[in-house]
Amino acid sequence: MAYHGEGPVWSHRWGGLRWVDMLAGDVLSLHDDGTIGRRHVGGVAAAVRPRTRGGAVIAVERGFALEDADGSLTPLDPVWADESVRMNEGGCDPDGRFWCGSMAYDQRPGGAAVYRLDADRTVHRVLDGVTISNGLEWSPDGGLAYYDDTATHRIDVFHYDADGGLTGRRPFVQLCDDQNPDGLTVDAEGGVWVALYGSGVVHRYTPAGRLDGVVEVAAAQVTACTFGGADLDQLFITTSRENLAPDEDPPAGSLFRADVGVRGRPVREFAG
């Protein structure tokens, strides 16, 4: 059980699933016997991805930290000084760079941005005017990137290449005003799976943007999803208890798993 579960990632380097209890600052891991391990990494643990050399890259409150294969943790210099803004969600591009977006604690419009950590540990601010930066994942061929700023109630798609980065932003799916896109993943067929925070569902959209699958979750505050298991054929879904009363929505904060009849792709890794 997590307070604010987010960002599930399956990697053979870890032997399974990791996700974050974001506002507790913990990285969680699912063991073979069903027990859950916790590692505290800072005030916030926003997102985690494997490194090609072993270990992980972790988005922490105002920047990044690197975990080595032996488990040692090296925080990098903070990216910004403003304590009212924190990291929120991210992912690795096909060229091994780690992208992560932020949000203001008060969710003020336009108060956040998206940053890119390169393999040489330099950080670049790549997208401004963001409110709640959330899901980010690339198409199977790496030529497209899907992204949502939750406050827009919309999933967008970019063109991607190594030199130009993300370009040509345009709407992919426009949702209703009461639907809040959160974390997302892309399956091996190019289908886009999006957690809808507050709605208790995960939607699958075809590459053409057509809704063709709905997974119902027994908790309303659905935050993110990823494919895992030995054959990458299970959808793992995280949920949150943030702002809920102790007796409200008892399953909230749990990790869920669904068989959805399609496979995911191996997670892209950080090259640094």
C-alpha cells in the first residue's frame, strides 16, 4: 500500500517491478513472494528508470539522483531552487536520455516545465508553460512521443528525433473536462494506455487515437500503468490515497494487475 503510488516500471535488471510512493520519497519493489520492499531516496521520489550500466536514474524533488549497480545513491545538483515546485513524471527516450516534467505544489497554471537529463549529466529545460506534467512515452519505432499535461484534459503527440527532440506538438486525444490523464505507457502494437486520475479506469487508444479498451480499477485515483511479467503481458496499475480520509476508498494506494491480451515493450534505459 502506498500513499501516492506512481510510475511503475518493469525491468529485467531489477528482476521485476519498481514504482514510487512519490510524496513519501520511497522507491518500492515487488518481490517474488508478493512482499514489497521500500527504499527512501529523498523528500520526493517522482520517477525511476533503469540505467544501462545497472542501477537506476531517479527523479527526486528538484532534480535527479543516480543509483549505481551496487545500490549506492548519488544525488546530482538541484535543477532549480524554488521549493514550491517538484518533479512529477518522466521517461527515457530512444537515445538513452531521461526526460522528467514538474508541477507546482499548488498546481498553479504554467508554473512547471519539462527537463532532460543527458548521459553526460547535463540538464536541459525543454518545455515551458506546463501545469501538471505527467505521462511521457515513445512509440515502438521511437518516432513519436505521447505526453499529457493533466490540466489540459488532453493527450498530445510529438514528433521525435535525437537532434530536434520533441517537435510538432498536436492533440492526440481530447478528453472531457472531468477526465484527468495521468501516467501512460505504449504497448508493442503502438496502443497508448492512459490512467485517468479520479475515474477509476485505464483507457487504451489505437495509434489513430480511437478508444478501443477500458480497464476498470477498484480505486478511483488511478495514477499510472506499465507492462510487466516475464512475457510483458500483464498491465500493472498504481493508485493513490492522496487527500482521502482514512476510511475513504479502502483499495486506494494499492497496486493492481490486469491481463489485457496485448504485450508491452522492454523499458528504455538511461545511458548515463
